[in-house]
Amino acid sequence: MKGRMISPGKTKGTAIVSKEPIGFYGGIDIETGVVIEKGHPLEGKSVTDKILVFPCGKGSTVGSYVIYGLKKNGVAPKGIINRETETIVATGVILAGIPCVDQIDIENIQDGDTVAVNADKGTVEIIR
Amino acid sequence: MYLNREEEKILEGDEGEVTERMFRLLVRLGDIYAADKMIPVGSVQVAGVSYKSIGDPGTEFLEDMASKGAKVKVLTYLNPAGMDLENWEKIGFPKDFAKNQLRIMNAFKSMGIVVTSTCTPYLAGNLPRFREHIAWSESSAVSFSNSVIGARTNREGGPSALAAAICGRTPNYGLHLWEKRQPNIKIKVNTNLEFNSDFGAIGYYVGKQVKNKIPYFTGIKDANTDQLKALGAAMAASGAVALYHVEGLTPEADLVEKKGLETIDVGKKELDDTYEKLNTGKNPDVVILGCPHASLREISTLAEKLKDKHLKKPIWICTSRVMKEAADRMGFTDIIEKAGGHVVADTCMVVSPIESMGYKTTGVNSGKAANYLPGFCKQEVVFANINKLIEVQT
């Protein structure tokens, strides 16, 4: 699938997919990488070293620092795939150096799929 | 993206390493979002101020910038900090937390940022004009400035706002452009909204429905700025609404194109259901008002209601330092403290470490606070109007 590069780099890993938007601030624990938002479909799951797939960001604009902090604390996702990346997530992944691609039809990606992200070319490949 | 000679020189390092690095971030964002050029900003508001929100990684990031001599070019305000910067000891904020919070404030101050920490800069001396380009980041302040004032800002991340402050510019895309400010969904309100918490509840409901769309409201007959502040804050928290229009009330409502929009009806049932949904607890240990930061009108309302009352359990009202000064002078603070409450400045319940201060259940009248407290402060929530909240604390 071909999308748009938000933040460069190449990575490969296991997809963790949320059909709901993610608000990083108050949504993901900066120390552990675990989703803490009550009632969120990914509540209790870790995003660490996964390819995190979600439609778009939501909520607080402090989210950029949370993404940067997750990386500094060694608990960040390996890569991020969105339908539409807004500024909060974009700023976070650029500062943190996490490969990120958007304008991807995320319905095609299933939880647990092995996914290769080549953000430099804006491509996402599902390896089944 | 077109860059003028001065901007090219920033990329060549003429204004130092930090400005270059921050400008690269802005150019990058501009390229992603297809900005045609950079535009000057009139003011900036930076989020990511509480030690609780940004932790050691954020603190070190800011200290590094400050130590390299970064300075802001335009009027720049800060979001709430994690504690009352003057009375933190008296209110009971932990000492080690305070030490780190003060490191952050010092870093900001040395960059020339005004360390008035508030999510309502427009009530504290940073007021943009209609159509002014700004780069603000706190989500409710973004919503208020775009919607109620008609200024133009995207939802900036903490670091991208800081970059705009240091470079004095932001890429021209998104809500800076008139064609991107048009509504794409209509919300028909069919019920009376009385309390500020009603506006928060409706906002919470609508934000969940419309996510990052631009809603056009009809059926809201009247609302003061406190109520619009509550509405916008809740929509920005439960969704990612950065701009909304209200027929007859907000400045761009008459100007935008609203024909043929999909319509969502919101009535008494949705309002009642939202109150029920947001109530996850009973018997609050503490009631915290002022999310977003209380206006002087909201503080005076609380003072009026607490006059000659004795609270069994505390009520805080969070506000900016500027509003607190006025409340002190008017005797409102005195009345609230005599009843057993606190007027807390510079901070708010969401960004302060209330979970480590012994509180498990918090009462609020804010849809935004009700959205964040369970996840971020591990609180059970009682969501109700101000009268009911005072009743349960007395």
C-alpha cells in the first residue's frame, strides 16, 4: 500500500490495530507504553516495539511529548501507520525519529499481522 | 514550500543551532501538510508544561534548548503547570515534584516565555484578534481562539508551538486557510442548556461523534464565553475538534458555507445519557472546578454559593494567576477559603499529581475533566452541575 511519509525510516514488526483514534496524553503510559485510557479497545495492551495502527490522533496536544517520551524511555512503538496523521502525532514522531506513514487504508491491516513500513517511500507491506 | 531569503538563512544556521533545528521541524510539517509558505504568528501558547505530562524526557529537551540560548520572537504564554507555583507547599504538592516543575519553569523563563501558566491565555493578557494567525497548542485554547474569537490556529503539538515561538512563524496550512474553516457536519441541539456542565456534556457527546470534524451548531439560543469555553474544551478532549461554529453566536458562523450538511440531532436523551456515562463514582473526596481555568465570573459564582457555608470535603477552583489576583482583591478567595475551599492558580486537576495526594474520587462540572481524570489521574468521577457538587460537599 502506498501512502505519505510523515517521518522517515524503515521498520518491520507486529501490528497492533485500533479502530478508534488514540490520544497519547492520558491514553498511553509514558513509562510503560501500556494503553491506559478507560474503555479504549487497546486498554491494558502494550504498544512497545509494535507497529501501532490507528485512524487518527485525538485529545490533548501534549501528545507529542508523550510520543517523544515513550521513545526516550525505550517503550515506543517501532512504527506508526495512520489513515490521517494530524500535527500532534506528526510532531511527536518527527522529534522521536519513529517511522510513520499515513493515507493508508488501515482496514486492510489485522491485529497480529507482520507489517513492513518503508516510510522513506511511504509504503506499507503486509507479510502474511 | 516557498521560503524567503531570511527563512533560507535560518536553515543555513544564521540564527543558531536551536532555531535551525526548530525551523526544520516547521518546514517538515509544512511539507507534509502542503503549506505554500510560512506565515508570521501574532502569539504563541505552548502546551506540555507540567512535569507530570512531559516527565524527564520533556524536561531535558527544554533545558537543552534553554542552555543553548533559545529565545522566543513573539508573545508566548504557557499551559498550566503541575502545581500552584506560589502556594504549592501549603496546598500539599509533593516536594520532589515541585523541584522538577520549577526546573521546567526556569527553562521556559530563560527562553523569554511569559510564565503565566494557563489554558485560558485569552483571559490573562494574550488575546488575539479576529483573523490573526497564531500558533496555540492547548486544545481548549485552540478551540476558543479559533471558534469564539475567530483567530486562526492549527492544533499545535507542544514542540511545534515552541518552534513557532522561536522562529516567529508557522506553516500556512489547515485552519490558517479560509476554505479549511468550513463546517462539515451540522449539530442540531433540541434541548435547553442551563448549567455550564450541560455545555460540557453536549461537547463530550458531540466530540465523540464527530472526532476531528468542524461542527456547525444550531439551536443554542444563548451562551456566554464560560459556556462556550466548556463546550469547546469537551469537544477537543473527547474528539479532536479545533474549530466549531454556533449560529448567531460565533464570528464566522454567518460567513461559512453550511448548505447540505449531514445533521446530528442532540436532545434531552443524549444529554442525560452523557451525564450517566461520565459518572463512574460516588461521594467525591474532592471537587475540582475550573477546567478550563475559571473566569472571574465563575469564581464569583462559587464564592456567592459558598458564602457562610462550611464544607465537609474540599472544593478547589483552578484559575490563572491573573484571575486569582482579581478574586483576592474582590474578597472571593477569602470567602472560598473560609468555607474550606481553595482557589488554586497556575495548575489544574488534570496535570497535577492528585492521585498521589490521596484522592480517589473527584467531582467535576467539566466534560473535559471528566474525560481525562479516569485515565490520567486514576480517578473515579462524579460529573454534575455546580449546585449538586456543592450539595455533596457540605
